[in-house]
Amino acid sequence: MKKAEIEDREKMAALLKEAEDSPIVNTLRAEKAAETLATRREIRGRIDTLRNEESAVLPKLDADLQEKEAVHAAAKTVLAGAAAKVQAATFALRQARLNFGTTIGNC
């Protein structure tokens, strides 16, 4: 590199450092940091509110689910018993038809 280019780069680096250390840039950085902090606090508040609501709602919904599952299990048991009775009645009807058909056929 040429000596002039090196000097230009060094001057630019010095100017950049001076600009970065200026009170205006520091003020802007502080304002941005304050905005970011305020936003984060606001979001944290919303998250806390949602977590509190979650801790109140989910147990109720879980209890409701458990109750409905118990009702479903009981209904399933009753349905299985009714299905067995229907199957037994169907078998009895078929058996009676067969017996009558055989008796009538033997006459």
C-alpha cells in the first residue's frame, strides 16, 4: 500500500474513534439502551401476566378433561356391556329362527 493510503486509513480510524466517543453518540446509545430496557420490561410484564393466567386456567381445563375422560370411560364400559347384550340377543334370535326352520322343515 502507498504511504498516503495508510495515512488516510489512520486518519479515518481516528475520526471514527472520535465520532464514536462523542457525547452525541453516547447520548444516542443511552437512549437506545433505555428504549430497549423499557421494551424488555413491558414484554416481561406481559409474559408474567400470561403465566399467571396460564397457572389459573390450565388446572381448571385439566380437571375438566379428567372428568370428561372418566365419563367417557364409564360410557365405554356401559356400551361394551350393551354390545354384549345385543350380540347375545342376536344369537338367540338366530338360534330360534334356525330351530323353527328346522322344526317346520321336519313336518
